[in-house]
Amino acid sequence: MHERNDSGQRSRGFSDSELTALERGAMVPLTFSGTVIARFEHAVNIVVTGESLIMALVTRREAMSARTLLLPALPHELRTGTTVSAWDGRARVGGHPWWRSAELTAVSGGEIDFAGAPWYYGHLPAAPVTPRRSAQMGESSPVPPPPALIAAMFEMVREHGRDGGLLGLLDRRRGNVFSTFAARLLSVEDKRRATTEYEKLVGLGGGLTPAGDDFLTGMLAAEEIGGAALIDRDAVSRRLTQTESTTVVGATMLRLALAGMFPAYLTAVGAQLTAMPAAAPGAERSGGGATVTRGAVTRATVTRGFRSTVLRALEYGHSSGTDALVGLLWGLHRARVAPFGPVPV
Amino acid sequence: MKRIIVRKDSYYDSVVLMSISAEIKKIDGVGEAVVAMGTEVNLTLIKDMGLDSDELRAAGPNDLIIALEGESEEVLISAESKVNELLRKKSSADGQTAYRPTGFESAVKVMPDANLVIISLPGQYAGREARKALQVDRHVMLFSDNVPIETEIELKKLAQERGLLMMGPDCGTAMINGMPICFANVVRRGAIGLVSAAGTGLQEVACSIEKAGGGVSQGIGTGGRDLKDKRVGGIMVRMAVEALAQDPETKVIAVISKPPAKAVIPNVMKTFETAGKPCVVHFIGAESAAGEENIHYAKSLEETARMAVALSRGERYTAQEFELPEEEIAALVERETAGMAPQQQFVRGLFTGGTLTDEAVFALHEPLGGVYSLDPVDPAFELPDPHRSQGHTIVDLGEDVFTVGRPHPMIDASIRTERIELEMEDPEVAVLLIDCVIGYSSHPDPAGAMLDVLQAAKSRARERGGYLAIVGSVTGTEGDSQNVHDQRRKLKSAGCVVMPSNYQAAKLVERIMARRASK
């Protein structure tokens, strides 16, 4: 919410019983009802009645998605099982005070006002299209990210990525039962079929968002920023209609990704990748594979401008960020954009 | 032997689930442990491991499955017991499981002898908790911002009635009985009592006192509105000065704040005059005024410290703009301006400390003919887009507009490195002015975190045929874990001119720009 400060200007803050969302996901309906299914330190997940998708209230920008409201703070006692209803952009918990507890009872009848919050879409930035490339292709076609940048990201993911998910697809030494299972599935499918049945990864892995879902989200992001279309989107959609295929959190993320809407930590990486034009043909590359000496990409921008964004993404969730970037790299690699390899599957 | 545990409709944070998996695998005799939600493919995987049961077949994607392989029944019992223990604890995000009181009452039960309560809650809740603390005779440090002014007044009046300190709201730094609290530095104890409205102001003065050979008896934060808003009326500044006046360890009192509201000045000045001890006063950006004999006006944070140290020793204070001899300053200015290209004409100040920002803005606004800022000297110079500099610009990157959903730049260096990346692409930038605040709660190596980008910024200017001057200072001490000398050395290695204080850094920038203009 906003309140007037001493000079009469609006400033972000709290009033006694109301929070104002700082951002509103584009797929958050103004009117809904639902039930809180989980509360974490920085997020509350709500299953919306009549939909098998979740909505989330979050306090960290990197967790923003098209089904999320970004809040300055989470209501203190919004507990699992609580009913939430919203009408015309104002949400409240049933008819009861939101965050009442034995020790903190200052707030009654609290509401969240999200009608006027700026929208978050989660679209990845359009990749640049050079006139030369456009003329070659006969149509507008995204220029893939600079290979040097992808190579740098590959090394960073291997060095700083978190275990527990599908990092073993890029680095066999970091494998586990899930990555072994995925690697087996992918390699077998590769040999037998022209296209890999990536949809079989839906729901694979630990975590509330299964690693396979994160991986596929990353692959879908790769398609958006210059990779080839590798995933059979209809097959993934069909898979998601089967209620046993994945968790409701994973299903929500994947459905949004299929619609071209991605979590903020991933769009930040996408923005970095697409902001850097690919090296012109014949551009010099120097040692380490992370330096392009022509165009706007320099060693400094590869190691610095990109680095902080990628590291932040790798730190997202327990292994969600890592698994999404593994998927992103996998997608770029399979589209023959990425220079690294061979991928140890 | 194998065992499956199914928890119906259980949503645990991924961090909890992964930590359970890791902890279970540490148990001797456990072969494999899979902790996952019961999605179709996960159930297939678990069945492939040779594990199956009616319970597993009935599981769905919202159920938590824990599949264990162990060499004996005892191992499996032990592992299952560990799982249950870990799930009960619901580990915090970093996997730690330290006990966290759920509210003020339970916190007091844990530490009944504590006489100071630090409160960091969203503003709407903070007032109530602060009131509870004051009512049971605990001093309060209120870290929270966005506390309504009416609440602040009520709390401070309550504190006044009970003879308690009510530091804040929006108080990030204090040093009580030698204990640094929140963002603070390791400073020797001594004869100077500090009262400061804001955080980095107190830090800069305390560190300058340490450097000048003095020490701090107490460092009391009051919150930015205490003097500035006439409705609060300087309640806590007056109380703090009165407390320091009675403190036998304190020989000199130093007060740092933005200029007080006019209505507040008479009462506050009266408190200083009657303190019975020398008072050094620095109202940032305000002209010095004549006062009683015991009141000494300082023109910078650094001068506040030096003046207080001199007074505490009974010495006469001699003002000096720079510590370095004038010839060295002149040589520095020549060196830093020699390679600049004609189009380089603007200063960009990227700060992490709010008071340090204010000091730089006030020092440079007039000499440079106007500095754009989020809190400018002249309203006409309010920066329209906080994310885009124009002309001479100095910004506090700790402002809310930069930190929504992100840690403060004193903790997360990337907010500033990203901004430097933007600035370095602007060919009109001549000087980059920075701070570097170390101490408790700050980034473990803020200078190190900037090295790459500072070097890159220099290179970028060189590529364009120019030269980027980078000027800064480090707020910290040798005792801080980051070590002030190490931080200075690192900044210098990136080509930064590191001045002894924030004020001297700003004054050097003034000289550089004057020389630049004369060419």
C-alpha cells in the first residue's frame, strides 16, 4: 500500500491493515478463491478453486512469475488450509483477520490490494535479429546468444550449480538417481527416435518443483532466445493434463513456460544473453572460450555482467535455478548453438 | 533392506527435502535415499529401485515419498527416525535449525536478562512489538522503517517516561557498551559519545575517531525523523545527549544529523548548552552557526570526529581540508585529469551509505553547479529516473527503489556493480565516486566484489580514448573482519584513488572537476 509522507508524496509502506502488491503476475485473476497449501519463509502457495494451478505470494523479486503477487512482506500468519478470496483486485482471508496470532494481534481484517500493481509478464526479451541474418533466412529469426557467453555459463553452472537435481546431465560426477534416470531416458530416446520425448521428464526429481519441470522450463526458455524447437509442446501439455504427472507447483510453472512466461530469475539470465549480440562471423576468439574480441562482447562483460545474474539464478531455490539453467544449456546445445560438449549422456 | 515412507499432502520447501536426502545418506549403512514428491515418473523411478508397496501405489504428486535402502532393519529405523526429526524441524532456508523465538514474549523467556531488544519487522508490526518491549523496561533498537510517525512519537514518549532508549525507527547502527549492533564497526572504547540520526554517518564518524586515535563510549542511533520532523521534536536526541552528559566515561558528545526542523532547534540547542560537556555538532549541509562556548560546529563527518578527539584530549583543533600535502593533491588532480577526453564532463556517485551520499551531494552540489539525486539539495535536481543518471548524479543505492526484493547494497554488491556497468557505457562520465562500508553485517569483501567492474570501467574509457577517474574511501577499521587496509589496497589495485574519508573523496572530486573545466 501507499501512504502519504510528510511532503504529501506517495511512499511505499504499510498501513494498519493493508498490503499493496508491488507487482502482479499477468495471469493472476482479479477475482478468485483458493486455499493455502503451503507457507514458506518467503512464499505462500495458494491453490485456486476450479483450477489445478497455484498462485503464489512472494517477497523476493527473483521468485516472481505470471501467477505471483510480489509483496513487501508476507502476512504473518497466513497458514496452510486458510481460505483466501479476492474480489476485483483485493484479496483477503475468508471473513477472518489474516495474520492474527497469540503474540501479534495488531492487524484485523487485513487485505492485499493488487489491482493497481504493475504487471509482470515474464516474457524473455526478444533476441536481436541482424539484417544480414534476416536476409539469409528470408525472415526474422532470432540470433542465438554469443557462444562465448554460453560457454562461460556452462562453466559457471558446472562450478557453482547445486546438486540434487539434474546437474549430472552436464557433469557426470555430480549425478544422482534422478539425473541417471534422465540420462538413460534421453540417450535411449535419442537413438530410437528423431525427436526426444522430453515430456517424459515432467515430474522427475525431488523438490516441490520437480527437477524435470525446472529443466524443461529452461529448455523452453532456450527456444525463446534462439535455440531450435526441440520440445513437443503438445505432448508436454497432454502430460500436464494427467493429474499424477507432477506437483501443482511444477505444473503451474510449466504451463506458464509453454505460454512463453518465465520466472524472474530466468528472464534475468535471458535478458543478459540476448543483450549481448553474437560475434560477427570471423570474429576472433581467444583462449578459454570466454572471450570474444569483436563486437560488444568483451571478456570483462562475459565474466562480470553475466556472472552475477547467473550466480543469482543458480542460487534460486535449492536446485531449481541450477536445473533450469541445465535445461537452458541443454536446449542451446541440442540446437547446436552451444560450443561446449560433448555432453556426457 | 528397503523402506518407504509416505507423507500425504505434504509440501516442504525444496531446501528441506534436499537436506533430508543429504542427512540420511550420511547415516552408516544407508545405501540410497530418495526424497521426492509422488509424481508418476518419480514413482516409476522408485519402483525401478525395487521398492514397491500398496502405500506407494496409492501415492500422488502432492504426497512426499521417502524411499530408503539400508543394510539392516536397525539402520532403516534410525534413518526413519532421522527423517521424522528433520521434518519436524522444518529447517530454515540455509539448512540451519537454530531455535527462533516466535515473538517478543518467547524471546524474553529465552534471554530474560537482556535489556535491549532489536526489532526488525515490517513497519506495521514493529510499533506494537517495540511498545511491548518498552513496557517491560527494555531499551529498543528499531531497525524497521515504514513505521508511522504517530507510532514513533508515541513510542518515544513512552520511552522518555520510563527512562529508556528508543533508537529508531530506521536505525541501522548503534554501539552500546562497546557492543557493535547491526551495521557497525570494531572501534576502541573511549571518551566520545555519539548521537546520530542515521547509520553510515555514525559509522564514518566512529571509524574516523578510531583512526584519529580516539575511542567511542556509546553510539546511539535515533532515526532520521527525530530532529528533522518537528512532531517528534528531537525527543531521543535530547534524551541521548542527557544520558551521555551523565555518563562518566563520556567527555565529549558528538551529534550528527540532517538539519533539524526550525521548531526543534531551540530545545535541542538548550540541551547541548546545558550538557556540561563539549558538544560537537554536525548538521549535514547546514551552515555553521554561532553558539554557546561548549558547542562546536563541524563541517563534515570526518571533522566531527577529529574535533571530538582533539576536545577529548584538551587539544586545539586545526581544520584541514586534505590530509595529504597540497602538492600531492595537485599532482593527483593532474594525473587523474591528464587523459580525459573532451566529452568527459560528469561525476557519477554510486553510494551504499545514505549519510555518505548526503555528505557527497552537499559537498558537490554548489561547486559543480547542481547534482542530481533522489534527495537533492535543490528540488529542481531531483533525479527523474532513479535507474538512469543525468548530468552530475549521486545516488544512494540503498534507497527502496533499488532494493525491492533484494538485499541492501552494503550486503549485496551486485546492485552497484550492475549500475557501474551502465555508467561505464556513458562516454560523458569523467569521475566515478564511490564509498565502501565495511564492518559487521556488511559484505565480506565489498572492495573485492567491485574490482572486476572498476577495472572494466577504466578499460572501457580507455577504449574510447579517454580516462575514467575513480575516487572513493573506505569506512571501516583495522579490527573489522574485512580490514580497512585490505579494502583500500584492493580498491587501489583497480586504479581507484582512495581518500582517507568520504568528505576528502568528495573534495578531491571537486578539485578534479575544476581542473577538468579549466582545460
